[in-house]
Amino acid sequence: MQQNQIPSWAECAPRLIAVARGDAPADMVIRKGTWVNVHSRELIPDTDIAIAGGRIACCVPDASRMIGPETQVIEARGRYILPGLCDGHMHVESGMLTVTQFARAVIPHGTTTMFVDPHEVANVMGLEGVRLMHDEALAQPVNVFVQMPSCAPSAPGLETTGQEITPDDVAEAMHWPGIIGLGEMMNFPGVINADPKMLAEIAATQAAGKTVGGHYANPDLSGLPAYAAGGPADDHEGTCEADAIARVRLGMRAMLRLGSAWYDVKAQVTAITEKGLDPRNFILCTDDCHSGTLVHDGHMNRVVRHAIDCGLDPLVAIQMATINTATHFGLERELGSITPGRRADIILSSDLRTLPIEAVIARGQIVAEGGQLLSPQPDFAWPTHARQTVRVARALTASDFDIAAPDGANHVRARVIGVVENQAPTRALEAELSVEGGIVAMDRQADICQIALVERHRATGGVTNGFVSGFGYGVDCAVASTVAHDSHHMIVVGTSKSDMALAANRLAEVGGGVAVFRDGREVALVRLPIAGLMSDAPAEDVARDAAAMVAAMADCGCTLNNAFMQHSLLALVVIPALRISDLGLIDVTRFARTDLFITEGNSP
């Protein structure tokens, strides 16, 4: 593997200084654009930007004497020159793509820096998976920094992962060149209760002088002070203005996310636009974006446009996607602005509100123009065993999804996972369900179907069954997925047990992905052979298959926005209120297992 790394400032400094003095020619000069200065938050017209060795040499009214015979000159009159965009928190695996294919998809949208947390692949492949993701990230033509996953499993004792991440793993990874910090600390009860393992991971990160990512997914803010005292420096789980304010007041950065299914910017940005809080402590991010969003709607450019539409001044929104992010990770001298010495990561755009991305420069090279990728992509291959991670004990049958009723019962009161559209949290619902032949029946009229988690890491043969509401499926169907945050077993949701078995068996056959079956036949398939999470096919191909999958879910009666994202989070046992794992039904408000059936002895 060849690392695609930019020379350090120390290596470039003599030449940068010579170019800035006008004593040496620049590699590139961008002429007469309006300089978007994110340090001073101002627009400076008629500015020339001189670039040498992949870095900014100077920003001056006239760089004519820096233009030599070999200097590439770009005319920018009538356009804005702004820094490349940074995604402060994201998961590559959510795009169903490898790092290479994700970068290929987002570069034309102006993203030149990503801070990625590969905890999805960590749950499947452990430290090896993180190392593979890290090595692929280093080979990219843009900046991809990796946060070492902190929680695999995300909630010890409540789920079983394919592999675990230990404090020793964290300490080792802190010495890798592309590791920027610790990924989101999802085990917030562990931090609040001073769990030694969690504190050891945080201590190893802080000893390396790196940033600890946060994840306080609890609407009850009373535990936030203790969580902040434990070391997390940011949080992206806020969903309302009070969340953003509380985090910033405690010295954390509030990360406002707009992903494929998360719309949390509008509700929190009023902390700036109405309450007047200092915007330098706010960061924009995506968290999770699927391939269809990337191909059709954009990436961080989409988030910045949305933030502006929500009332932010365009310059503030751009700061929240550039210099604020770089500063948070200790990289403000390296990237995030168009100023001397920084990496020459630049966007040319004719409008700051609609933000059309007309040209993208990364490390002093034009990498995209007019929405088309120009830079060559690295040749990185995941090993064969990374494509053999879906391990099931046997072919499943419809009876594997039977839910036996208590002896003698002709009806039961059951706990039901309630999906909440466009939000990560679920609701803890209850429903009266009938019993037929000793087996609890679904209630399609009440929009209650079955959910199952099929163990897929160690071929134990385990199947955990439960009920879910909110998908609206009105026909015999099933959706199975090996993308099941965060433990990434296989999640199957359906109204037909025979279709549930067919869908699960199909994924075991192809090595992972998403399968939709209806009336006994396959109607959609997304192949994700790498760790059962990612494809190394182009984003356009994956987006096409994913669109067919979403359309098939809709044809089965589902009207949810980004229904698959909701499906994939049903096993996320660190976000309230009710989830499913290989160990049973999980009450995340108590971080404890709970019974499927409600009886006099186990009711709240």
C-alpha cells in the first residue's frame, strides 16, 4: 500500500517562505476570487491564493510575481474561495462503502477532510478491521483521520460482538499515524460510573494528546456533568436546543448532525441564532449517510446548505464545517482555513448560500471539477477473510421465528419496539397480542410485526425474537440485514416467518448485505461482502441497489423516511428506549435486559 501523505510544514517551509516573498514561483495561483476567511469571518474580494508543495504560501491582492512558466493559474473572478469542508464525526460503513469508494463519492461535493469512527467494522473484525480501515484511509487523496473505536461491545453484558476492543488495543492504536483520537464513547453509563475499562481507554487517549469523542444519548441531562468530567470532548447526540446549550456550557463541542435519517441541526441551531451562544463551539457533521444520499444529495455541502436554511449566517455555517472542526481536533495549524502554511484544501463556488461545488482542490491538486472526480483512487484490497464474516450454524426455517406464549395463555401483553421517524431513539410500547396454538401472533392491523436477531459471528445458532411497530408493512414480507448497529448480527423484520427465513438464508449465502423478500421471492438485494457491512463497488452502483431496496420496502407498505436506517438501528443498545440483542430485549433507560412479556411481577 502506498500512503498518500502530504509533506510536513517543516519540509515545505523554506519554499513557502520564498514563494510568499515573491522570490520563487508557486505551483498554483488562484486569481481574483473572494477569499472566505474563516478566522476573521469576513469576505475579502479580489484575492490571489498562491500554493506550493500542496500548502498555502500566501493570500495577497496580487500574486503576479509568483507566477512562473510552470505555474497553474486558475481564474476565480466572480467566485468564492473557501476551505474544503470537514465532517467532524461520521461512519464510513453507514454509506455501505469502503473508504476509497466513500472518498470517491464525497470529493466532488467539496469534502476534503473526514474524521471517521470505524466502530462498525471493529465490532465484526476487532483491531484488525480498524487497522485495515486506517491503512486505506492513509492512501486517500484527501484527509481521512481515524478515531480509534472505544466501545466494542458498545454495552458490555448486553450484547456479544464478533470481536472486542480493549484498553491495550486503544493504547496501541494511539501510535498509528492516522489515528486522531478516541471514537464516540457510547457507554455513557460506564463513564458516569467510572468503569475502569472506559477510563483506561480515555486515559490512553489523553496521554497521547488526542481527542476523546462523546456520545451521551440520554434526554435526561442530569448525568451530563459526570460524563463531561470523564473526558469526552464533544457530543453529536443532541436533539434539541437545551442539549446543545448544556454541552457547550460544560466545555464540550456540540456537534449538530444532518445524516440520511438524523435531522438534528434545526432544533439545536437556535442556541446560536436565538440564544446568541458563541458559534466557535459548534461543529457540523453527518454521523451516518447512506450511498443514495451521497450520490444524489451531497455530503457536507448538503449539511452547510441546510444549516444556512435553518437561519445561520453562511460564514458561521462554513466555520462550523471547517475551522471549528480542525481546531477541535488540534489541527487548526494544518487545515480548516485558507491561510499560510495550511494544506491547500479549497473549494471554488459562485454562491455561498446554495453552495454549488464548482471545483475542489486537495493538497494543491484539482481533484474534482463540475461534479466530476478527477483524482485517481488508490488500489486497496481487503483480504479474503474479511469477505467471510457471516457465519450461521444452519439454514433457518419459519419455526425459528416462533414466539412461544406462557403456558395456558390465550393472549399476552408484550413489549414492542416503537420506531420514531427521523430519530435514533425508539419508544418502549406495549400491546395485547393473541395466541394461536401456543404461539404469539403478530398484529398487522395494529402495525405490529416481528423482529429477530440472528447471531452471525460465531455460528451459535441463536435467534432472539421480539416485536416492532412503525414500519407499516401490509403484505407478507421480510427485510434482513447484516448491518445492525453496533454488534452487527443479522436483523430480520417481517410479517411472514417463511419470508424471514428466506431473507436470512440469502444473506448467509452472499456473505452479507440487505435482502427484501415478498410472498416467497426475492425483490431486492444489496450485496455487502466486506465484513457484511461494505461494498468496494462504486457508490453509484451501491446507491442503485440500495434505492431498489428502499423502493421494495415502500412497496411492502413502509412510509418511513430512510426506513432502512431505522431498521439497522434496532439493535443499538446504547440509545433509548427499547432494543434487541443476541442476549434478549434491552431496556436502554435502565441498561438492563427485560422480559418480552409483561406480567404482574415484571411490569414497570
